[in-house]
Amino acid sequence: MPRRTIDIAFTRAKVAVFLDGCFWHGCPEHATQPKANAEWWRHKLDRNIARDTETNERLTDEGWIVLRFWEHEAPDRVAERVAAAVARQRRVRRPQSEGEQ
């Protein structure tokens, strides 16, 4: 995926974490619309949101769990959700030992 970078990637667990800025990614609570050059900005921000959606779909199709958080979310709660997702994926993805089948 050109021009796309996962903010935090847990590659073995296949968990992708994105920390989205409210302005750049269209937070429903805090996004603002610039008044100067409004049409250009609306187009730019709409493209960002569409790219986020496409990125989610592509990663999900490749077997990744995608987690997105807004910049205003409490870091401790974000960390808890990320840790839970990674732990869950590691359990699911753990190879069976030879004695199990």
C-alpha cells in the first residue's frame, strides 16, 4: 500500500494500530472545517478518510486486526485495548504443539 504506514504493528499477532489525529482523519467529535480554501481542504480531508477505510479493508483482507484510536482517547484505555487484542491474536495464532491435534 503506497503512502500508508501502520503506526504500531504487532507483526506476529497481525495487529495494526493507528492513532488518528482528529483534524486529519475526521473525528466526529472534534474535527473542524477550515474556512480559508474550504473546498480544497474538504477534498483533502475526504481523501484521508477514504484512504483510512481502504487501508482497513486491505489489511483486514490480509488477515490483520485493525485498531484505530483518536488522538483524544485516554492512553491507558488505548493501551489496554491494544494489549487485549494482541494477547487474543497470539492465542489464536499460536501453532499447535505436536501432541495436540
